[in-house]
Amino acid sequence: MADAEQPKPAEDFIFKGKRLDCKNKIFGKGFFLFDGYWKKNENAGAEKKRVKSKTSNLKKEVAIRRIKNEECLDGWKDVADKLIYLNHNNILQVFGYEEDVANEWRYFALEPYSATLYEYCNGEYNGPMPNKSQVLHQITNGIFYLHGQGIVHGDLNPLNVVIAAQSRPVRIKISDFGLSKFSYSKQLSQKKKEGEQPFEMELCLRKYWYWAMSEETDSLEGIEDATEDVIAAGCILFYYLKRGEHLFGNDFESILINLKEKNPVNLENLGKNHFAYEPIKYMIIPPRKGFNWLHIANEKFKEELPLKVNRKELGKGSFGKVFEGEFNGDPVAVKTMPTTTAERKYIQREMITHIELNHVNVVKLLDVADSADNSFTHLVLELCGGTLMDYCEKKYSGPKLPPDELVLYQIANGLHYIHSRDLVHRDIKPENILISMTTPVQMKVSDLSFVKKTRQDTFSQSKIRGTLLWMAPETLKAYTDNENKSTDLPGEFPDGTIKSDTFSSGCVFFYFRTRGKHPFGKNKVSALANISKNNPEELDSYKKHLAADDVNGRILAGLIEDMIQFEGKERIGLPEVIKQLAAVFYRMDKSKCQLRFVEASLGGDYKISSRSHPTEPIFSCVNEKKLLFYTAKNLAIPFSNWRQKVTCLPLKFRGKRVRSLEWNINGTQLAAGFSDRTLVVWSYPECKILFQKKLRIIITEINWNPTRPNLFAAYASGFRYVRHQIFVCDSSIGDVITTINSEFRVSAVKWISENRIAVSSFNGTIKIFEMEENNLTTTRLVKEFTHGKGCDNLEWNERTQYLASVGDYQINIWSMDMPIPIKFPLQEQDGWKKFAWRLYTGNGEEEGGIEMARKSAKNFTFAYYSMEGVFIWNPLESEQQPRCLSDEKYIKTVAFSSDGRFLAAVSLETLMIWSAEDWVQIHKLNYRYIQSRNPRNISFFTTKSTNLYENKLIVSFEDKTSRLFEFAFEESNISDSASKISTESDDEDDDEDVDADREDVSPPKRLKGLFP
């Protein structure tokens, strides 16, 4: 190699950031980050440090390996120079090196990694991993490449096989070879002698992996036979497959004996039918000479890879071609991109971004894999039936598309999901809208090659990306101005906004509605000119020729016009686009649609607030690590598209279950109780801790005061062996202000005024405590009721000023000024526990006050469940008998929506919803497929917008999970006045009686699914 071609060592290393906690533990050493330029400081010394390396002005995140001069191999510099040129996906790369002559150290900048194979097999690493065949192929592929470069590793063991989880795809890499005279054997032996730590890693000593090392030695010199690497590789493959079991024995002594005797005693444990059995066997004990058994094993593992790429080309993307293929036996599309392309950073961005997206209207990236020869990276995508352009050009032959309105809704839904993840697409066009092969057909946004991170809906632009014909005018102008510059230097572009995607999708909407026309012109030249001049001539012509009775056509034309406004600030946002399209679709489709479980991941097991935010569409959830808030512009937005608004982290409750989570009356504070007895209150939206105390009991229930936003009661419901106490707390001072002691186990606590609180116990007593208005620390007992032998639950109705209790096979309704309640007995076999009191709104009785409210039957609708089903009861009806709505068994809880229009009930396997206006069951959903058990409570998000009643329904389960469902009702399908509750109970038929001869029978309410 000529002198001019010799690689130069890294000129300097830049330490950036702050010191981190030790995470990837190797010999007890940690990884560290430091601010500023690195200085050779003895206090900063560590075996490996994570830093920044700057080579040729290119910054790379690296790990620094420090080796004493005397411990380096003779000719280390030649080896290091050669290693810098090694460029293979399964070799840990060396970027550069430095010599510290004064202190006799040499520093090597290496590619960072997340863990070792040793840590994975011992359960210390639980991060992402390739599948088994890929791991085996990558290990053998890396060693085979080394041997092809004339390098024998000589110290293969589970510590020298590392996992690069930060790469896409996640890769297994061979590391630590050819630089130091001493293997980890010496370091481990030294640790053992010094007693610095338990010698749990002794198995990684070189003598346990090589035949030639039957006697312990520390020097790496002397192993020049590549066959020894192959034997060690076979042992490592078995060690990986059996998660820590050694091929030659189960203890240190037997391993050494069996290595000497060449007796792989544990090979049979793998099973002779395992695809890796024979390759490992022949790597350890070759049946004959003259064959490269490592290469043969590598080819065998290649055959087992889950991805097969066919030659049939489906299309071209921005940086590669798309072919048909098979993944785990299923047909897929495979986007292949050369690993040597100059646009590699964009490919990496697409992979890293796309793999994290999961939405029904975004094409799914199933896997990322290297080609067998490492020359291509494969993106494995779900196979679709065609593009929107194919459909408009009549080249599509797949399943029938949904109505136009729903097609547009799905496109907007997919694009808005991308925006909700703080991304901008930048290349929306008909070719990038795919049509699913499954039915019902779903439209899917694809090709995220130009996707970019946004901040507050804006993004920086070093280059203009996209397709000219579909660019927003501001993007087109920036591109044109740059093209007209005489200099070759790149232009400086103004920040873009996500409204550029809105413009492009508006053009795509028109293209689809007209089956192939662009809103700004009949050809590319005229369209580009008209975009710059704000002249949507084709859209104007379309609007003029719409039929007078084409209501949907006119609505959609107006919507598209709002989406393609010349000025970005005047363009409609995608949340409003979705809302308007949903309204159009609901008007158009009068049939009953499916209510669906929301397929949105929160990234872990979270406790969801049992009640929705009182004033905004805000969704809160918490676990022991994070408190998250999600929000949307309106409830027509599917929850999968909600944005994460605030993250409060880190929380220091690792391993502690969240038992309760509740909003206060005005949504400015959120309280949570953890299983370590800690109670926390955060402010919203600042997310500051206002209150944090460890109490004497685990808080399972929190009840906020209905008028004082800082006051709440916290208690443990149902626990047998805890103090029966209610803690009244004031978050404004961050302290418990008084404690109410109960003689018996507490079943429920309800505030009934700003200074009165009701406490029920399982022994049947209900006590009303009052606090002085000017001194809340003082409480006194003012009322005491006896419900019966037991009381399970309380409900308070502010309009009537009545308190309802349930237990001992009866419902009682109490007045604070009357000692005798209204009683309703239940059958003993019912076995019921909870009930719900419907809050009826808009009945025009507010002016009549409490007395008028107490006389109205509309204010006394109760729902309860038992072993016999779901029932409703009204004590002011003439016969005062319950009515059975469903005979579904094993009901767990019931709840009314906040506006009183809907009743929901869940059993172990079923969710049911009724219209509370006429008690028609409008939906029944079996949710066994979500694999959750024992639902505990239900809560609604409900709001009225346009002509829709939009809803999100939360069902919480005892297995630490919560599930969300969402649906909407068209207002015209809900009667404006409440129907009387039928007092007739019919055990034979729970359906509502309808006289078939009547001509004025109203149609039943119909459920509209947000996802049809």
C-alpha cells in the first residue's frame, strides 16, 4: 500500500454530554460521557468510554478502548490500520486510534454496541435481537469474513460477540481481536486473584472454547489455525441456542476434560431435528478434510433465514427497487437498497423511523435484514394490491375499494398518524398511497424515504425533498429559487411546516375523486405554473359542473379547496379534515358498523385514569417509570393518532404497581397511588409535583372534592389487614390536613359538598363527616345511616342532593334531612356489587331547584348488575320493578357516559352498549382476542362536535392493563327526548317490545364505528 493510501489515526476525541450511570457492565467498568474536548485525565480512565470521535470532520459515536503500550501486540499498528479498512456488517468496526506516549496508553475508537452475547444468554440484556437463524448466520458470516481477510481471531467467546442494538437492522458483531497480547483471560484471572468481584464470567476464559488451549495461558500469540476459531464458533452457536449451556459440559472441570477428549456431550440436547444440529456437529468434529465447514454452516443458516426475495419487480422507491418476496412463509414486498449508496443516511432514517410506526393506514415495515452477501439492506413491507395511481389509471385489479369518502378519510388518518409522531412525510403523491390486499380494503401511506422530525409542526430544510407536481407552493418556490441560483453552494431554506403535507394530500384527494386529474392543471407544465400562481383551474371547473343535489361532492370540493390554500396559515389542518370526513361518512352510511379495540401501543403496562379529563380531550396514563399525557384536537381523531403532549419522567417507582389515578374537578391536577404506599399529585400541564408522601396504607381509591380543586380524600378500599383510615389532603400545601378513622373496613368515600364527606363500611354503616369551612383540619360526625348488614358502594347526585348506597341485597336512596331511605330490595341470588346512577342533562328542570328535580323520574335511573345480567331500575316509576337489559353472565361493572346518553357494561369476555334514551342495545363486542381478564371499571370520553357524538371508551383490567375502544353516533339517530323506562320485566325476552302494526315506530339507534 502506498504511503499516500495509509489511513490516518483519529485526530482527536470529543467527549460530549454528562456522566451516565453504568449500564453495559463489562468487568464492572462503566460507560461515561463528558462535556468539552477530551483531556488525558487519570480520573477519566476506564476500560471503555462512550464518546464522540471526529475523523475528517465526520462525527461518530464510538466506544474508546484503552490498552497499555506494553500490552499491545508486536505490529499492532499494521493490524489497526488494516482493521480500519474492514467494513462488514458483522465485524465491530475500528474508526481510528491515538497514542498517548507520555502516559504509555493507546486509545482505539470502536463502533459502540449495546451488550454482549454473554449478557444476553444470562438474562442481563432484554433488548432487541434478530431471530435465531439470523443470529447464527451473522456470527458465522463475521468469522468467515475475517478468515477471508487472513485474520484469525484467536479469542472467540461470548464476551467477544456483541449486539449492536442501535443499528437497523440489529446486528451481531465479532469484536476484540488482533490488538492486545492479552485476552480477557488475563483480566478475568487477575480479577479472581484480587477478589474484586465474584468470578461468574470464568466460563468466558479462552481455555473453555479452544482445543488448543487445554492448558491455561494468557498470551494470544500462538493461535494461527483458523480451525480453532471454527471450533470456538460452534461452541458459541450452541451456547446461544441453549441460552448459556456449554457444548462440552456443565461445569468448568468437565468442560476441560471433554474438550481434551473432543467429546461434545451436550450436543444431543439440541435435538437431531434442529436445523443447526449438523452444522454445529461438523464444525466441532469434521467428518473429513478438504471442506470449509464454517462456510457450509453459513450457507445452511442462510437457507433458514425467514426472508426470501424473488426477482419479480413491483416498483421503485426513492432509493431502491421493490420486489416480491416471502417472510416467514407469507407474501411480502421487499424494498432493496444498496448499502454503498451515497444516500445511506436517508435509508437509515427511513428504517429507524418506519420500524416504530404501527397504524392501519400506514404500510407496515415488518422487518429489516441484510442480504446474505451484505451488499443490500432489505426492508420487508406488507404486500399491497396496488397504488392509488394504478386505480385511477385503471390498472388496478384487487379488492373493491370502500366509498370515496372513506378512502379519503383513511389517507388523512394515516398521514395524521405520521404527523402525530412528530414527523413530516414530504412526498405525498398517488404512487405513495397503497391499497391493501386484505378486505375490507384499507388505504396505506407508504415510502418514508424523505420523512423528517418536526418540532411544534415545523422542520428545518437543508435540501428540498419531494415530487414537484405534488409540492406545496412554498416548497416549490424554495426549490425553484435554489435551482435558479448561479452558485454551486447549497441554498439555505426556510423552515417547512406539516401544512405542506396537507397541500399535497388535498391534491391527491382531488386526483382520486376525479380519477386522474390534478386540481391545478391538465398537464405537469400547466399544473406547476398554476400552483405558483394560486390558480386551481381544474378544481374551479369541477365545482361549476357539480350537480345541485350532489351534497357530498360539494362538501368534499370545499374541503379540498381549504386543504390547498396558497398560504400555509390559511390551510385547514388534518385534525379538522378527519373530523369533516367522518361527518360526511356517517351521514352517508346508515348501517351499523363495528366498534373496535384501539390498536395503539403505549409502550408498556400503564394504569389509565379511570375518568376522562373534565374539560379537554386529554388521556393520562402512568406506570412506575413514566407519566404520560396524550391529546388530540378533537375526539374524531382516532386514539392511535393522539399526540404525546407531556412526559413526566423519570419516576422512581421501579417495580411498584400503580393502584389509582384520578383527575381533579377542573383537570389541573392528577393524583396517583403506588403500591409502596406513596401518593403523588402532579400539576397539569406543567407536570410539577405538588404533593408526594408515603402514607401508612396503599391508596387504591382517590376522590377529589367537587368544588375545591386542591382537596381530595385517599383511602384503601376492601383491604382486610390495613388501618381503616381516610386521608384528607390539600395539594396546595402538599400535606395531609386530617385523617378520618373508620372502625370497619372502608368500602367507599364520596364528597357530598365542599366540606362534607360520606364514608361507607362493609359492616353496613354510612357516616357523614363535616369539616369546618375555615378550619378543614377539624372534622365531626354529623349523620349516621345503617344500610343493612353490608354496604359496598356509594353514589352522590348533585342535582337531587341524594346519596345512594348499595349492599345487603338492596339499593337505598338517602336524603340528608330524612332518616328513612327509599329502599329497593334485590334477590339474594343476584350476587351484585356495583351500580351506576345516570346523570340526566338538558331536562329543563334547573329552574325548579332541588324539589322539582326530586319529583322527576328522569333523575332516578339506576343501572346495576348481578349474576343474572344487567338491570335498570327507577324508583319513581309506577311499578318500581327492574328491567333486564341483558342476561349476560359474569358482568363485572357498569357505567353511564358523562352526558347520560349511553350505558356500557362489561363481562369477562363481552362489552355491551345501550342507548339510554330507549334502552336499545346498540352494540355487543366479544373481546376475548385481546387476552385481558377481569375488567374493573369503565369510563367514557364524550363530546359533541358538528353533528356527531364522539366517544372513547376505556375498560381497565386487573392484569395491569387497560384497553381502549372508540365509536361515534350520528346525532340524527339519537332521539332528542328521553323515552320512558319500561317497567315491564320479561325473563323470556330481553328485547324491547315493538308493535309491528304501528306506523310511527322510530328506527333503532345505530352504532357508527370510527373504524368501519
